[in-house]
Amino acid sequence: MTGWPPEPLKVDVKQVVVCVTSDRRDGRMKIAVLGGAGAMGMVTTKDLANSSVVSEIVLCDSNVEQAKEVASWVASDKLSIKRIDISNPDSLVDAVKDADVVANATPYHFNLGVTKSVIRVGKDLTDLGGVYYMTLKQLKLDNVAREAGVTVVLGCGVAPGIADVLAKYGADKLDRVEAVHIRYGEVNLTPAKYKWTFRTVLEEFTRGPVIYQKGKFTKLPPFSGKHTIGFPEPVGKRSCCYALYSGIATLPTTVDKGVQTVDCAMSYTEEDEQRIRILKEMGLTNTKPVDVEGVKISPREFLLQIAPPPDVKVKDAASIVVEVLGEKDGESVQGVYGLVYEYHEKYGVSALAYLTGVPLSIVSQMLARKDIPEKGVFPPEIAINPEAFIEELGKRNIRIRETITKTCAL
């Protein structure tokens, strides 16, 4: 594979993690939410509206009617709507030019264009992650962002996002790190096909996962590494396989301390695997355009255009378990960091949507307050002060459980 391994991030970890407790000097924050009418962005928008220090929110979306529905649900006079063509840099720049910070909740394939445009207009930015390969492309804009005086924090959802911050938080407590294992599991309590955008599902399940093993990056076939993991109830035991995960692009470098293994596994169903297999066998995941009565379109893009939108209202439960193995004071240690969350009754949204949208809001506010003063493009585990982040999650009833035990020799 060309371009491997990814280049190390050229940042000083100790200098980046800074927390400033004061609000912005003028006491006002104007935040633009791209894709604010979507499944995750709507939660970000509502959380921002509930913040006493956010004075204005611009909900930017191509679907104005859906945006109006979200605005009615948010029910805040802080909120305004801006129609935007996310693929048009001029439209994007015009929408965010007066904002203090941009929160990008659009699908991952827009991330590179959004990052370039937001840097161009000189605004700080955070997003929900780039499904590994897009993250690598965004990280290459680090010097451009520094020169523009812009801070970009990538992957600030649940996983990537919370999981990566917990991985680094646990690793920082050890003298040496052997392995980091990130596990995400969920269970639907009411029927649902997809809670992520189908584009993300298709990317993860057709390109295959990447893991960091024995100090090297390894690309595996889709649905590799099948095993059962016990998550906190009500998620319980779930079948998992390795995932194509943004954090694998950065954690081997940011954790450091000799780490030899970094991997991420996420729950899946046999129905997921069977559906993807059938689509591949029928050629519907191919990217090469075909001629259909004089119109050229790739089967994959056609599939993505007709796929159902993510179901934000499904009743579910979701959990993260992050395991960090290593040594402290000459003894083998296991640190486990976990959370479990159920369907948000008050908002009427899935646990996944809430756990993804809320961190994006928190980090957007950190950026607006200048709590993250360093300039450049950073993964979440480097940019975010973990104690402050965990505290903010706790205020929203997202509570992290930490268990540290001595183990047998590695």
C-alpha cells in the first residue's frame, strides 16, 4: 500500500493540551453547524442552544424544510437557518464567514473540502471524523492551518471522539503502553436499518479495516477479527469485528510509549454482513461509472442516492469500552474506560445520535472560548483536555467509568 505508514504528527503533545477556564472576552459565541438538520447535527444544534454562553447558532443545511423542522424542535431564538451547498466552496464560506467556530456534522466525504474552505476563511473547525482515509488527507493540512492561524480538531463524536480521548487519558497514566483496544457496541430496542449515514456504513464494510499490530499498520478484509464482547447492560454481549476507524491513523503516534497494538472493533449483525455481501455480488458497490440510457453514474453512487436516511429516533443503547494495557512502576496494569447510554427520552433521539452530537457541541464551545489555543490540525486525543471534556460529558449525564487493575505479566 502506497503512502504507508502515515507520517507522524509533528506536534508537541505537552504544549497542545491546555485548558483556559474563562469565556470569550465579549461573552458571546456564534457557532455555525454544517449539516445541522441531520441525525447528529440536530443534537449538536440543540445542545448549543441549551448552553448559556452560546449567543447565536447558524443551522446550515441544504434541506431547508428539514432545517425548519429541527429549528421548531430546538425552539430557541438563538437559532437562524442558512441554506448551503456544502460542495460549493463559495456557498460554504459565505455561510460561516461571521461565525466564531464551525461545527461540521455533514457526512465524512465532505470533510476535506470543508476543512480547506473553513481554513481559507480563517475559522476554527471541528468535525465528526473521516473514516481513516479522509482523516489522513485532513492531517496533511496541518501546516496550512497553522499559517492561517486556525485550529482544526478532527473526529469529535463518540467513536472517533470520546473513545480516542479516553485511550490517550488512560495511556498517559502508564509508564509504558503495550496495547489499546477500542470497542463500540449497540443494541436496537426498536427496529432500524441504519443509524449512521449509509455512505459511512458502506465505506467501513467494503474497504476493510486497518489495525496497528506488532508496531505496523495492517489492512484486513471486511468483517475481519470476529469475536464476542461483553458490554455493560443493556447492550450486553455483542458480535464485533474490526472497524475502519479514524483513530488508528493517529493513536499509535499520539499514545506512543512503545505501543505495539491499536485496534477498534464495532458491533455488527449477520444481516449487515449478508446485505453488504449481496450488494457486492450484484456489483452495486462498484465505483466505475456505467451508461444507463445515456447517463453515466457509478452503481455505488446510485445506491447511495436511493439509500434511506439514518434513523435518529430509534430506541437503542450504545456503549464504549476502551482498554489500555501497559506498565506502571514496574507492574503490569490494565485500565478500562467505559460508558453506556440509552435512548434519550427528552430529546427523542437515539443513544448513538446523542453520544455523537453532544461532543461536537462541547468541542465547538471549547474552540470558541479559546480553550484550545494551538494552531494546526489535531486529532481529539491531542487537542482536548480530558478532565474538562469528561466533566462536560458528565453534565449531560454521559458518565465515564474508570477501572484500573494490576494484571499478570504481559
